[in-house]
Amino acid sequence: MEQTAALKSQLDDIVAEVAKVKNIVNYEVNMDLNVQLGDGFVGHFYMADIVDKDSKQVIQIAIKKSSGVDFDFNSIFKNEVIFYSTIYPTLAALQKTVHLPRPFNNVPVFFSSNLEPKREYLVMENLKKQGFVLHDKQKYLDSEHLKFIFETYARFHALSFVLKKKDYATFKKYHEGLTNIFDMIIDMSAKIFEECMSSAVEALDHQSAVYEELKDLPKYTIPTFKKATQYTGQYSCTTHGDCWSNNMMFKYSESGKLIDMKLVDFQVTRETSPIHDLSYFFYSGASKADMDVLEDYLKIYHKSFSEVIEYFGEKVQEIMSYSTLLSEWKENALLGTFQGIYLWQIKLLPIKEYIENMKQVANDGGNIDDMMNLFEKVCITTRSQTFKERVTAVLIHAYEFGVIGKDKIVRNQVEEKMEPKTTDTHL
């Protein structure tokens, strides 16, 4: 009972802050105190409606609070706050200068945040109340969704490239303060990544060329993955970072046609290759049939990318040509290969059981080690025949497309510990 009262008091304070931001004085609140969890351990979600008694306006909000797990969430929440409060507003202002006909507005409205340790939160519009829903994560993203996602990321990335070209100082400044969360993810989940990759490689035909090329990969999963997360080229931009289907929400017409989408969870946002975003969602969501026509999707992406670049009076050949995009995929889609394999096991999780177990760990005051031990046990149960079919398709495509092979496996620990090179080259 005390826990419920303390929680309600915290949420009331958060709602009061949102009301203040919106200049609402006379209001009432309809609060849902039932926690909603996703597939991770970072956030607990609560929903509320703020009713302005004077204007009758209703503001529907989603509150994302740090969970009860004993862990330092500050860097993770800080990344997202930087994106919503600084990066996206900068890009939104940029596109308004030319009245971009199809603007990038595919993120939720942001209201308020707090980064006080142990009390971190974000408040955004409640997308579910706006008609947005999640895609069934156990199903492939079909061609309609893939095309829409490629076009959406194209507009986002293109705006970042334009800002980088026109105002490099601002572009660099707004990335300051971001933390590379990938290092944290790999360190926490090393054992799961290794076991997952071992299952994927073992499921390959042992007489095939791809198995012969990749049979040593499980031993070197972590140094190879860490190398794959680094980018030292000149074609960098602001990226989403955590680009699987559960961080996308979709809206449909009455006839079922996809008409809009929103990107959420910018905890892993950073400056890196746009291929890291594209390969991440593609290899964690596309069927073999769609992987076989990857170049068709890259052409769709580049067409939308070019339209934005050229609307600002820039030459796309000088920013990133299609041939460059293709070669960048071959060089940098290894991150998406790893994440695709890792995420297919998560997407096949028995989610109801997992969430109940997660709630119990949090309620018992568990720490991050307790959470990861639970996660590891649950992940093992998902390495089914379905899992094997999906991840071997990823490995085979990545191998045949030139993304992964013997030459991409990092076999010594010296290279794993090297600091990534930085480049100040800009277009």
C-alpha cells in the first residue's frame, strides 16, 4: 500500500510538471497506475489523461520511468532526453526553413523529463491513444512496412546529413553528452550473444561454404561485434540506434493500409553510419524473400534520401551516392547482422511469462545481474527450429552479400581493446 501511495505521489508530481509546461492551471487527472513493461528492463510505463477543466482539452500522456532494478539508468535516459529536447527540435527547425513537403515528424511529441538519479523519467504523447499500434514482433515485416520504414529513415538521415553539411558546428555540438550504449549492452549480454551466435552458426549446413567461413565466429563473437559497432568513415549522421520493430509504432487506415509510423526509444542514439540503423531493422525483421531483394529497398531509401537532399539545394552525389550506400552496406551491416540474430530470439520470447518474472525481480529489489540471469534462461528456450530458420537466413544473406566472412572475424583481443578512431572529416 505504501509503494502504491509513493508511486502515485511521484506520478502526480510528473503530471503537475506537464500541466505547468502546457500552462494548464485548472485540471483533473485520469491516471492508470498499472505498470506496463516492454521487452527490456529500462522503463516502466504509466498512462494518464490530463483534462483542462477550462478549455476541455485532453492531453494524453505516456510516462516512462526508470524501473525498480538496481542499475544506473542515467546515461540511457540522458541520451533520449538529448534527442527529444535538442537533436529532433534542431532537425525540425531545419526542415521548416525550406517548408519540406514531406517532413520528418515521425517521433512522439515530447513534454517533459527529469534526470535526477533514481528518479529519471520522460513524458511523451500516448501514441496508442492516437491510433498507433505495435507490429506483431513474431511476424516478419512485410514489403509494405519495409518500404515505409526505409523511406522514413531516409528522411531522418538526410536531414542530419544536410545539417552536417550546412552547420557542422551545431551538428557536432548536439551529439555532445551522448553515451555509447552499445558498449554497455555488449558487456552486460556477452554470454547471451555468444550462446546465441553459437546456436545460429551451428544451425548452418556444415557442408556449406558459409559454415566453413563462419565456424570460428562463436569463439570471437564479442570482439567481432564490438568492432562492428564502431564507425570511422565520413558518411556519418545522427541515428536512431535501437531500430527493431518494437521501437516503431504504426497507424493504419480503416481499410488496413499503413499510413504513418513513429520511431520511439532513442536511448541508443549516436553519430554513426546510417547503415547501422538500416541493417538493424532489416535483419531483425525481413523474410528471406525480402532479403533477396535488398537492393530494391536500398533504391527506395536512396530515392527518398535524394529528394530531401536536393530540396535543400545540395547534390546527393556529393553527400552519399547510391553506389556509396551499397558499398557502405557491405562494410557496415555487420552490426545489423549481429543484432538481427540476437533480436530474433527476443522476438520469439514467451513474453507474458517473461514480463511476470521481470516484475517479480523488480519488486524484490533485484539488480541487473538478477535480471540478466533471468533473461539468459528465458532466451535459451527460444532457440527453436523457427529461430534457427530465421537466423541462418540472416547469416547466409550477410555472407552472400559480402557483409561477413573470415576476414571480418576479429581473432585477437588486442583489436578488441583498441579505442575506436575518430574522424573530423565532414562533407
